Amino acid sequence: MAAMKPRTGDGPMEVAQEGRSLIMRVPIDGGGRLVLEINEEEAQALKECLVDAVGE
């Protein structure tokens, strides 16, 4: 039987710099978190999309 990793649980939305990448953790409905590894260019594109969506 394969070893199962325990869930780290929900947590706040967070972004951390790890090496050359940004690691973004986003809580999702139903438990757990979505973890994305993005570079600065992708982070800038995401920022622009979010600014367009919320109007700030």
C-alpha cells in the first residue's frame, strides 16, 4: 500500500519566493489548497488580469 501524505489543511492564500519561482497557494472549496509554481512574467500577467477584473 502506498504511503499517504497527510493534508496540510486549508490555510490563507499566500505567495512565497522559492529560488527563481513564485509558489502560490490558494484555498479551494471542499478543502485543500491549489498550489501553483509561476515565474515573474506569469505573475505580472495574473496581476493584470486581476486588476482588470476588480477594476483597481
